[in-house]
Amino acid sequence: MANPFARFRHLSAKRLLSKGTRSVAGQVLVFQVALVVLLVACGVFALILQSERDSSAEARRRSTAVAQTYAHSPGVLAALQTPDPSKILQPLTEAARRAAGVDFIVVMDTDGIRYTHPLPDRIGKRFVGEIGPPLAGKVYVESVDGPLGREVQATVPIENADSRVVALVSAGMKVENVESQLARQLPIILGAGAAALALSIGVTALVGKRLRRQTHSLAPDEMTLMYEHHDTVLHSVREGVLIVAADGQLMLANDEARRLLELPPDVEGQPVSELPGLDPETKALLASGREATDEVHLAGERLLAVNQRPTDFGGGPEGTVVTLRDSTELQAVTGRAEVARERLRLLYDAGLRIGTTLDVLRTADELAQVPIPRFADFVTVDLADAVLHGEEPALTATDMRRAAVCGVQDDHPLSEQGRLFDYLPATPQARGYGSGRSQLVSDLPAATGWRVQDPERAKAIIDHGIHSLISAPIQARGVVLGMANFWRAQQHEPFDEEDLSLAEELVARAAISIDNARRYTREHALAVTLQRSLLPQAMPEQNALDIAYRYLPAQSGVGGDWFDVIPLPGSRVALAVGDVVGHGLHAAATMGRLRTAVHNFSALDLPPDELLSHLDDLVGRIDQNETAESAAGVVGATCLYGIYDPVTRHYVMARAGHLAPALVQPDGTVTFPDVPAGPPLGLGGMPFQTAELYLAEGTQLVLYTDGLIEDRRRDLDVGMEILRDALTGHSGRPPEETCQDVLDRLLPDRPKDDVALLVARTRVLPRDRIADWDVPADPAAVSGMRDAVSRRLEAWGLSEFGFTMELILSELITNAIRYSAGPIHVRLIRDRTLICEVADGSSTSPHLRYAATTDEGGRGLFLVSQMAERWGTRYTPQGKVIWAEQALPEASRQPVPTAADWDTPPDEEAADPQTLT
């Protein structure tokens, strides 16, 4: 086919160059150019005449408008009534003439004598023109030979209030000025005509060029050759071509179109709607005449890509041309590529949406949601019950719990979330769990093994239209964690082997996330268990404080927040709150070490500042001894430690980098006491200072860690104010309610940091449970003290403890008289135990030793340790106190009354209820 086309192009090029205007196209071009020139010349002539007429009319219109406007101008009548109207009107008319663009404005009386004129020497002379019609009240326009030359003027009357003509005004233009305007417009008119001529010639040339391009200036023999080539090409291409007329008749069909559509030989001339063997949609498309691009239609067993375009572009006959291309194989390849692309998109979405959290149930729910509805209609995820608790799964499909259920409909017959299963061996779930291989059930109604688990539910599943199942094991690191079940209903075709591989890959991507969540659950549970084991399991028995507490672990894991309530000798109670920076097992373990250290140091009955100093030294040694290879050390730890005495109502505290507590007074006001702020533990180098408060009975102490009030969304001061608002006005509220309300007001649903909160409401030991005496430094006073103690015990109903208490008291007083100096004071306290205290001015610590059989002394403290439940020594600024406790029977333990139980208020101490340093 290439050679005939080359010859055709060669002949066309030579003859186009030689024929020139002898061709039909050239003659048409010359004729059209001549016709256009004639039309443009006539148009220019007509435009000139029209412009002249329009210019004259414009001069008449402007003269009339200016004259009428001036005749009705304010002040003209008044000027005419003056003795010398010209003096006033002459400058006004000249200004108006120049502004209006006319050549003259003349004001005259009814006799035609001018008051104004552009030539001053013409003032007072008679007006040149007709004044009869204006005197009759009419507007008169005329062309005259006036003082300025040939003029076009309009004369109008000036009427007074009685509609009587009192003067005339005439305005006009010289004819030569009107003609000069025409002369100025003529180049524009001629230019427009020339442009129109050029445009017309250009358009005519383009039309001629197109005609020459379409005919190629060919002779009849050449046109015959061209059509032969056209026919050859038409029937040789591998695309079917149809030409359909506007009335729906088939005008042309090439050989490829006949083959693709299986058309008979005499098909031309028949309506396309009656063509045999065509699909109804294809017939509708050919008859509609609408444009189509690569629309796929069925023709027998072929898939045809159909393109349809109208044929009337460029003035051709109305109709459509249709091309047909066999795309059966291409469509099959495209379909497979689309399926592969959809599966890749599903796996990509699974990678993004599965495993967003370290929560097992949430991850299972994400696995159930991703395949719907693109891959399955319903998805259920069953996990071994041990996996949900972070443990290793069993070897068989027993104790399987449904972790997630998701589907295109909510009213489905599948088992609900949370149900526990013991899958029977015949079920696909049990087979897949045991073998680690996916199970495909393409026809659920025909299969029987899966029905044995629950026949009634199996029937409901089939009745719901669910017809196929894939059960894929969720396995990671060689361990099967559960089963993912994909169910298809009437919206999809049954599962096949390709679907099985996709389900396995989808589940494999989720299995790692589920296993990571399981491991995190186990580690988190271990860490929480460790931390809770390190925190107080229950509050100790004591009568000094009503206690309530809360501990909330952080969302991201366990932390280092802790608290403690430690009973001390003399019915006192120590309150401690601390925080170790960071999260995880290391922070929890460090917290446990610090809490144990606080317990040990408190057993020595140290003041708060000394206890924090010892704790600071301990943290410093921990940081020095632990290297980077073994542990991270203690990076930032705080502590608040205070001791409350229900006898004196004093609360002494010190803090190491911790937040000050809140005090809720009995009247409902809330304060944050000014406690000297020491450095965090482990820094060393600076001493800790104490603050002493005098607390009225019923005062609430609120101790907390920074997780309660600090948050990324608010400042620390804002959190303190919210805490103040939550506590204000609620002095009589129980500590339990206070804890809950504070947490509700300050914490989000999932706190970022762990929180420890301790609320303690103070009690006061009544005066009738306390007895104290000053003892002179005389051994003879010992017997008198024994009698006094015996009488007090008898008054308390504890006479059976008299002998033991007298013996203990005798030994302690005797040692104080013998080895110490200063005043000696004895105090007897009845609380949950019977407490005996002997205070003296010496700071020498007593030493317990075991005397030999030949020794005459050294047995006093030994006897005390044997007779008393506990004993010990604590130091005060005035000296020391040696104390001993005896356990009381349950019947003798009377609860300490609260403020509401007092008939009369207890004796108030003389101390000022302010902070003492």
C-alpha cells in the first residue's frame, strides 16, 4: 500500500504547482475575491453617505438641545429684565457655548435684536434667521448664511411664568465644522472598510485553500485513482468501519466490520435497528448517533471497543462514522490487571489501617473491617482466650473467644462478639488451627463438617444467603493465635483458590500486629502487677486520719508514681507521695526501692527533713553504682513526706522537688501552704527544710503527683486552679467522694501520665485518752508515778495491764533519772494500743544489751523489750523520747470520735494555726 500512496502524493504536488487558477478551486477563489471587493466598496460608499447624514442630524440635535437648555437656564429671565441684559448675558452665553461645543449662542428680544454674540460688534444688530415660528412658541431649525458663515442653527422661545414669549435664543454650528467632523470620521470608515476587505479576502483564501486541499486540484483520472486507493485502504484495515446516515440506515460497512458483526453481504441500505446478530445495546448506540469513545459492547463471543463520531463536521452529510476494534483478549488481560490492582490496594489499605494501636481487640476489629465489602461480606475474628490476656495460646482450638465481628449488615446470624467457642475437630476452624493451613469451603450449603458446631446457627447462616467461607489461621513466629473467618453472601461470587492466597496474605499482615499487641498486653500486665504489688495493698489501721486514695496508671504504661501511709509511734501517721520520672518497668522498680527506703527510714522515726536527706543520699548512691550497661539510674525523683500528730494536731512536712499539698479547711476554703522547696532527690548539696502546720480537726490534706494537674493542653497554674475549685466548699465531704470528684474534674478519659492521689481528713485524740506528768529527777518519784499510772489505767478500765505498764514505766523513768539531764515528762496514751512515753533532755541513745548472770545491772531495757509489744526512741529538738507499746484486746479499742461526736469542743492549743518554720 505504500507505493500507490507515494505515487499519489507525487502527482498531486506537481500538478498543484502547475495548474494555478485553471483549477476549479482557483477560479472560485478569483470570483469570490472580486465579489468581496465590490461588496466592500459599496459598503464604504453607503457608510460615507450614512455618516454625512448622521453628522448633519447630530448638528441639528446638538444645536436644538443647547438652545433649549440655555432658554430654560435659571437667571436668564432675570437678566432680560435688567436695564443692560448684554452685560450679564454675554459672558454667560460665551461660557455656555464653549462648554456645549457649539459655534454660537445668541440671545435676542422678540424683534430679533441680539443681546449676545460671539462677535461683540454684532450685539445690538438684527438676528439673521427666521423668528416667526419661535415667537409662536415653536422650535425652528434652519440653515442660513450668518455672520460666521454657513450655519445650522436652532431657535427656541424664552417664556416667562405666564407662558408668554419674552425673548429668543439661538444656538448653532458652522457647516464647515460639521463637515470637518465628517472628514475626521472618513479615515475610520475607510479603514474599517479596508479591514473588512482584508478579512473577507483572507476568509475567501482560506475557503479556497480548504477546497484545494480537499480536491487537491485533481483531474477526473486522478480523482478516480484517489477513490481506488480509498477503497483499498477501507477494506484492508484491521478495524471495522460503519457509516450510518441520519435516518439510521447503514450506508457503508467495510470487510472487517462485516467479519466482526457477522453481517450479510447486502447489508447496506438496511436500518441498523434491523441488523441481524447485534446486541440490543449496540443497536441502540448506532441508532442514537451520540458520540462514543472506546465503549465496550458484546457481539457474539467478542468484546468490541466502539468509537462513534458525527460526519457533519465541515459541512458534510449528517450521519455517523463508527469504528470497531476487537478487544476480547485485551479486555481479559485488563480484567486480570484490574483484579490484581484491587487486591494490591486492599493489601495496602490493610498495611495502613491494621495495627494502629497495641490493643488486641482493637487490632482484631481493624482486621475485620478492612476486607468489607471489597473482599468479603462478613468477617469474624476468633482468638485464643489466652491471647487476649497476653498469654501463650493453647495447641488446640478450644477456649476461642470471638474478638471481632463486622459485616455489610448488622442483622446477621453470626455469633456475637465475646462468645467463647470450643471448636469441634470437624470444623474448618479446628482443622486450620491445628494444621496452620487455611481452609476453603466454596459451597457452605453442600458442606457438612462446619454444621456440627451449631446446626441451628448453621441453618440460619445458609438462610441468610451466606454461601462460602475461608478460615485462615492467624499465626506469627510459628504460633497460631486464632482464626480469621471470611464469609461471602449473594453480593459476591464464591471464594476460589486465588481468594484463598489473598486471605492468607491479608491475615499474615495482621498477625504480626496482633502478636505485638499480645506481647505488649503481657508486658503491660506484668508491669502493672509489679507496680501494684509495690504500692500499698490496703490502708493500715490507725485513728489519726480518714484515708482515701486513687492510683491510675498512664495510657502508655506503668510509671513511677507512688504513695504511702505509715503509722508511727505515739498515734502519729506519716504520709508520703513520690514520683519517679519515666515509664516502664525500670520506673516501677525504682519506685519500689524508694518506697521501701522510706519505710525503713520512717522506722527510725526521723523528722521529715532528715528522712529526705537520707533518701537523697540513697538515690545518689544508686546513680553512682548503676552503670549504663546495667540500668538507666534514677533520672528525676521527687518526694513529699509529712507526719501528723493527732495529739498535738501538728503536721510537719518537707518536700524534695514535689508539689505542695492542698489543705481544705473546715470552713471549705482551700490553701496551698508555703512549704520550702527542696531539690529533687539525687542532686545533693542542699539541705531540706520543714514546715509545721497546726490543723483543726476535720481538715483535709490532699497530696498528689504532677500527673493530676499537668497536661499539654493547659498550664500548671490552670491545673492548680481547677484543683482549688474542685475542693472549695466541700470540707464535710468524705475523702472517697473527694478523690472521685477531683479525678473527674481534672483528668481526661485516658491520661498520658500516671496519677497518685491521697486524701486524708484529720482526727484529734480526745484529752480523756491522754495522761501526762512531769517527774522530778529523784528516784523516790518512781513509786508515785507507778501509783498514778495504776489509777489512770483503772479509770480507763485497763487495770489488767497495770503490772506490766508499771514495770515498763519504772525501768524507763529510772534510766532517765540515772543517765539523762533536764526535765523528765511522762505521757500515757490510749489509742489502738496502750502507749507509754518518757521524754528527757538528753540526746544519748539507750542501748539494749544482754547482761551476764554475774552482772548486777543492764537488764532494764531487756525487760522492756520483752514485756512491750514494741519499743523505740525518737529524737526531738529538746532531747529524746523513749516509748513502749502494749497491744490492747479488740474490746478495749474504742474508735476516736470525730468533731461531730464531741459534746463540747476539745481544748484548743495555744499555738497559732499558721505555718511555722
